[in-house]
Amino acid sequence: MSDSEEQPGADVVLEVRGLTKRFGPVVADSEVTLQLRRGEVLALLGENGAGKSTLVKMLVGLLRPDAGEIRIGGDVVRLRSPRDAIGRGIAVVHQHFQLVPVMTVAENVVLGAEPTRRGLFDHRKAAAEVRALSQRFGLAVEPDAVVQDLPIGMQQRVEIIKALYRGAEILILDEPTAVLTPVETDELLRIVAELAERGVGIIFITHKLREVMNGTDRVVVLRDGRVVGDVATADTDEAGLAALMVGRPVVLHVDKEPATPGATVLEIRGLEVDDDRGRLAVRGLDLDVRAGEILGIAGVQDNGQRELVEAICAMRPRRAGTVVLAGREVEGLDVRALHDLGVAHIPEDRDKHGLVGGYFVAENLVLNRFDQAPFSRWGRRDFAAIQRWARQLIADFDVRTPSVYARTDALSGGNKQKVVVARELSRESVLLVAAQPTRGVDVGSIEFIHQQLVAARDRGVAVLLVSAELEELFALSDRIAVIREGRVAAVLDAKSATRETVGLIMAGAAGH
Amino acid sequence: MRPAWVRRRPPPALGVAAALLVAAFLAYAIWGFRAAAVAGFAVRSCTPLALAAMCGILCERTGVINIGIEGQMLLGAFAGFFGAAAFGVVFGVLAAAIIGALGGAFLAVCAVSWRVDQIIAGAVINIVAMGFTTFFYRPGFVIGSLPTWQIPLLADLPLLGPIFFRAQPLAFLTFAVVIGLQVTLFRTTWGLRTTAVGEHPGAADTVGVNVARYRYGNVMLGGALAGLAGAMLSVEITGSFDRAMTAGRGFLALAIVIMGRWRPMLAWTAALLFGLLSGLVNQLNFDQVIDVPPQFVAMVPYGTTIVVLAVFSTRVRPPAAAGRPYP
Ligand SMILES: Nc1ncnc2c1ncn2[C@@H]1O[C@H](COP(=O)(O)OP(=O)(O)OP(=O)(O)O)[C@@H](O)[C@H]1O
Ligand SMILES: [Mg+2]
């Protein structure tokens, strides 16, 4: 045993020893040991299902460990609830924010520990507190803004301020950048650095190695619930981390032949679509996607991408324009009819539109054809066939699940994503609409999903790819359409386009 | 600075109330006595509805849908009347509040602790209340209705005086409850937390707000108010008890909650509109301006409810967690 374990230095704020958590036969975390120092940014890295989120849940009192201990400032603590944890100075920002949408930033921040004046809620003081915190830590927010009107990146900041207001000294961020735009991500990394500067210890979970390299001091790598690496970020590089994580070298770029596009499969003219609040989000958009090509959609978030995808997939009514699929106007067809015409869809929000959480993994894997042979005969489902098929897909796509009969919502985030991708890619289709197909997926699996998307293209599928990651767009696309304010601002050849031009057009630079 | 969940939907309560008032004064100037009669009828018939609606607001704002208001009112009317007949008015009124709160406790146990479907739990309250009060009902008791109190000076105001300052005790209590709830919901930490619990219980829970405790507390408090609304019908206004005497008022109250967008003052205004409408039809019928069978006059509030719900319920948004158990 080394010295530092015998007598943790005064600056160790959090220490975890031998922490273990089992779910039935699944060992999610196995004797995890790590230390977090004051003012340190610690990256927690690992494949999908490696046990990162489970570890976090134990640290914030959402799950009880089966073995091991958690020490805060040297004292062994038992955390029974997030309340307990925040009382000890540990706060977490989950991917699904815990904010009341109809209340203001200030109200959300102080909720549960409100300032009062003469027995009444002191709204002015609350706003002042928020303003003070946002100045001290460089987190610009408007205290009187209503949370539901704020973009995701802003809401995340509110969560961070909420943690700081409660005196958090240890802040855990579970895949905070998965839902952020690149600009918001940079901003978050800046904020994280600022917080660390002021002494907050931060655990940062991400699948993006670039963020690990740019924004963290030390990396702990988990594989199958065990710590397999604990290194200073400066002593490693992306390839090294990827290999440590997956246990083999990972190819970080995609090999693909030039596309051989065929006939136009999807033809959109003058499309207009409203967003949830009834404002025009897609405003007269024209787009063609041809068989055998990947058309990438680039754009700053909230420029009509979501509405475009939902309109194509019959999940949102359109206001004007035509959408022609393989020579046929699809106006009035429902999701099912489109699906029968050969449209596959990887939705952006897997939990809301991609999966039925209470179903078995196997059932979710055949959700797009449970009623067809061989999965259904004479109206009876054939479980043997479903199970065989599910086994195959689980192996192909490396879905980490205890069995085909596990409940889908017990899977880790990235593994759920793989279930959706596997299902949609496993059926022959004419058009594949892929929105953020690798959200929350680890680098090894990203590699595989990318290969599969290219393979679909080579089989002659028209692929419409929407991604917030420029990397991904450039790696996969044959053409890139830049969308801005609900219109296509430019369509570029992916080989000759550069990130700078795409970035400039996205931002609305003159000339386009 | 008003908190956000007030500011976002500027309450038209004041506007509507002002318009009503102006109209009432005009009518008063022209028809004098009749307008006062209509207005008086309106307030008397709307007050139990308003109090019952406060129950609905309290429950739904913490995330529990209470369709058992009708049953709680009936229990309150029953316990209030027989309590008053046996041990005096004060006892009766207290008994009404307590039995209403017990109904609320039952709903809370079902909805919060046992995660039963809230509609079913509410329906159970209604059925049990109906059966219980009918079974134990004994005809032949009578007590007098409650006295009317006057607030000196204010009671002599033209039109306003007889409406707001010359009323029976529980009506005064209702005014106080409505105003009190308006203030506490929108100005106190209790109100902030109640809103949070009804909109996003997860968020409230992680910052240390005890969701179950808030739901139990508010649903029981609401039940007590519904019980009092029932006592208002039996003890205060008529001085008698009848089988099923609430006659669907608990359901009207739910419609009023929606019309009032889950805000106390606005709901009160909505209730007043209901009352005015029936008052008007009543008076017209009485004066033989129109001649419809009394059954149809009695239908006015229910018909209005259908129209109102058809128009309003698609445009307003209930608390996001209403009807959903937590966790
Ligand atoms: N509630 C649960 N019931 C059963 N098994 C679970 C439960 N939660 C997690 N697991 C299992 O524990 C393992 C670790 O999951 P965890 O969510 O910690 O992974 P992760 O590292 O966060 O992955 P990702 O990168 O995909 O988010 C997985 O195999 C998962 O299936
Ligand atoms: Mg996770």
C-alpha cells in the first residue's frame, strides 16, 4: 500500500475504496478505488456499461453500495439520498435536468433553501444570490428568465449554479456534453476550469476523448466495472486512452470508398414546419438525398433540424411544401405507412421516441417488425425466432446486456442507443434518417456504428445524417448541407469542404 | 417583483371582476332591486363552489387529481348537519372539516403511498360517501340556518354591501381562504415548494423538499375545505340535509379549477360567473320574462360546464405532474 492511501493528503476531498455494486448477476462496479483532490478535474472514462453512471449514483446517494466505503474529507459517510449527498457537499448534474420548467432560474436555484423576508419568499434576494454566484464563477445567466425558455446549455448552467448555491465542493457531471453544441461544450469546459480554479473538485464523464485531453487533469478508466487505468492527462493521448478503454487499438477514422449515388430518393421542396410553440422553424427548405450517399446536415442547434427530421418521419405536421419519397408524395401518411415504404429512423431522443423502457431488449430489437414473419405467425409472436434474432444483433452491435430478456431501461445509456441503432440498421430500407446516431456511445462502438452507416450507404440506402458533431459529419458524409434559420444555406462536397467554411456558414457569415 | 409562475400568465381575474362590477352597477342603476337580488343569489350560490374549487387547486397544484371533491362535500354536509343537530353548530362545522380531511387522507394514502390510480381513488370516495350518507340518513331533523353577519358601515354600501359584507359565517371564511391562498401560493416558500412538487417532484425531492409530506398535507387541507363547502350547503344555507344534496357541485368545482387556471382569485371569479348566470336565469324565470320548467333552470350550471370545458380545457395547462405518483 502506498503512502497516499495510508494518509490521504489534506487536499483529497473524496476517496472511494473498494466500492462494489451488483444488479443480480451483473457486477456493475467491482472494487472501484479512486481519489479526487481539491481543484482537480478528474475524467471518468469507460465503455458503455463499464459502470460509470452506477458509480456516480452511489456517490450521490441514489444507490447503496454492496461493499466498500466512501470518504469525504477523511470521514467515512453513508449516503442515503441526494439530500444527504448535497449536505456533504457532493452534487451531480444528470443528463435529465432536475429543474422545474415553469419557474425562474432564481427560483430553481434556491428551491428548498429559500431566502425569506417577513415570512414571505424573498424573490429579490434570490435573484441577487444567483447574480453573485454567476459573477463569482463566470457563469452568465439571467436570474429572472423562465427555465423552459432557456436552451439546454443554459439549463445546465442553472444546474451547476444550483449545486454551488448549496455549497457543493464536489461536482459530478455525467455526460454533460452529450446534449451540447460544440460552442456550448467549449463554454462548459471553460466553466469547469474556472470552478476547479476556485477549489471545486470535479468528476467529468464523457465519451469524447478530445474533451478529456483539453479539459481534465487526470483520467480514471473503467472496464467491466474495474479500474484499469489512473493516469495524469498530460502523460497520455487519445489513442492510448481509447486502447486502455476498449482493450484494443481503436481506429478513430472511417475508411470509405467514394460514393456512387443513384436516383434521388428523398426530394423536399419548400418545406415549412412549426416548432412546439407554433413558430415557423423550417422555412421553405429544399433538399435532395440520393440513393447510395450520406447527406450530412450541419447547423447550429435549433435551426430547424429537429423539426425537419420529424416532418420527414411523419411525427410532425407540415405547414407547406412537398416531401417526395421514391417518386411518391408522402403527405398524409403516418409513421407506420412510411416505415412500410422503407424509411428507417434513429431518433435523437432514444428514451422518448426510440425505445419502450419497460419492454425486454429482445422486444425492442424487433419493434419495427414484430408483426412480420418470422417473428409473428398467424398473429402469434414466435419468441424463439425473436430471441435468436436478438442474440444475433446483440452480438453484432456489442450491446452489453445480461440477457435478451433484460428490461431495456436497466441498460446503460450507450447500450440503449446501440439497441435503437441495431434495430434500425438491421432492416432493409430505402431511406435512413439518423439523428445523432452515436449520442452517448463509446469510441469503440462509434467506430462500429460508423462502419455500419457506410455499409448501408454502399448497399444503396439514402442516408440523411443529422449530427451536432462536425467530426462525425466530416467522417461520414458525402455531401454536407448547412442549415440555418430553417433553410439550406449551402450544400458542399464533403471532400473539398473545410471545417472553417462550414463553421462560417453555420454562423451566418456573409456571402452565403 | 412577482414570481415567475404568477407573471407568465397575467391573471385576467381583476379585469373580469372589474367588468362584472361595472355591469352590475349599470344594471343596478337601471333595475335596482332586481340586480341586487341577482347579484346576491350569484354570490350565495357560488361561494360553496369557490370553496370546493380551492380544494381542487390545492390538490392539483401538488400533483394529486381529486375527483372525490363531490364525495368529500357530501360527507361534510352530512357530518356538519348531524353534528350541528346533536352538539351545536361549532361542533358540526368542525366535524365537517375533519371528515373532509379524512377523505383527503384516504386519497393521499392511495395516491401517494400506494400509487393507486388517482381517478379510481377519487371515485371510491364519491361512491362511499354516497352510500354512507344515504344509509345513515334519518329524516326529521331540522336546525335553523346560520345567521347573517354584517360588517358595520361596509354592509351599507350600495350593491357591494349586500354582496360581500352581509353574509353568513362560512361565506366570510371562504373570502378569507381565497385571498389567503392567493397570497400563500404565490408569495411564500410553501407556495413555491407546492408548485415545484406539482410540476416536477423529482426536482423538489433532490433539493430536500419532502414530496410525500407536501402531498399529504395539501390534499388533507383541501379535503377539509371541501368538507366545509359541504357544511355550507347543509348547516349554513338550508339548515337541512338531503340525500345527494351536493348535486354535482364537486364536479362543477373541478371545471372552475380549470377555468380559473389553478389560481384562487381567478377561480373565484369563474365561480362568480357561474353564479351570475344561474342567478340571471332564475330571476328572468321568476319575473316570467322567460318561461322554462325549473328543471331546465337547474341545468344551467351543468350545461355551462360542458361548454366551458370544451372551450377552455384545451388551452390551459395543468400542473405537469398532476395525476402521477412519485417516485
Ligand atoms: N437498475 C439497473 N438494473 C440492472 N442493471 C443495471 C441497472 N443499472 C445499471 N445496470 C447495469 O450496470 C452496468 C453498468 O451500467 P452504467 O449505467 O453504470 O454504465 P455506464 O458506464 O454509465 O455506461 P454508458 O457510457 O453507456 O452510460 C450495465 O451493465 C447495466 O446494464
Ligand atoms: Mg452512463
